[in-house]
Amino acid sequence: MEFIKKQWFIGVCISLVLAGGSAAVIVNEQAQMRIQTEKREAWVKKQEAYNKLFKEATEATQKAETFEHEADVKTAQAAIKKLNENDKIDFIVHVEWVRQNWDLVNKVEQTVSHMEKIHNDANIKEAQLAIDGLNATMTKTKKADFQKRLDKVKEVQIEAPGDIGIPK
């Protein structure tokens, strides 16, 4: 059986069509793989960015829990706002506890300051009750400082009892 030119031509055309179709399939698969890789890389970058936010919130919360500066509470709250709702819960509980203790310390500060200005038994008792109300572990150093201030006023009262109630 001899192939005639027409048969050769048809055979070549069919081969080219098949080869071209295969090449198109390969190119399409490569494009799909590139798209999937780009999506995966974007997801990884997004996850890394979120992990960074989570780490910042963790560090800010831990810093607030050291109870050194009241501004640390606001920094932690700002970092927590950037997290997903599910991740916020534990952080909010910790930071809220710290904030409540700062509020209590600020009230004790006002009471002790008032007692330092006006030395009388009622103010001294009120200040002592306020200081005794600081029970959290994180407020120990603040409590000790307030107690020293109160003790100093008590010493002044013992040394000069006639000056009680007279602002200085």
C-alpha cells in the first residue's frame, strides 16, 4: 500500500493538530499550577502577617501584665483589636484584668494623696482600707509604695499630734 501525497498531507495535519492540542493542554496545566502556586504564596504571606499581629498582641499583653506603665494597657488593646474575634477573647480577659487593677491603683493613689494633704484619722483609715484592697500579685510593689507613704504620715502624726488636720 502506497501512500499518496494526499494521505501524507492528511497524516501530517492530524499529527500537527494532535501535537498542538497536547501542547495547549500542557500550557494550560502549567498556567493552572502557576495560579495555584501564587494563591498558596499569597495565603502564606497573609498567614505570616497575621502571625506577626498575633505575636505583637501577645508581647503587648505580657508587657501590660508586668504592671509597669498604665499606657501598656492601651498599647495591648490596640494590638488586640487587629486580631480575629476568636483570638481576641483570651487577650481581652488578661488586659481587662490589668486595666481594672490600674483603675484600683489610681483610686488608691487619689485616696493616699488626699490623706497626705489632710492628716486626720478618717483619711488615714480610708487610705489604709484602700491600700488593703490591693490584693493582686501585680500590685504588690504599688501597694508597698502606698503603705510607705501612709506610714510616713502616721509617723508625722505621732511626732506632732497637734498638727493633725492642718493642711501643709
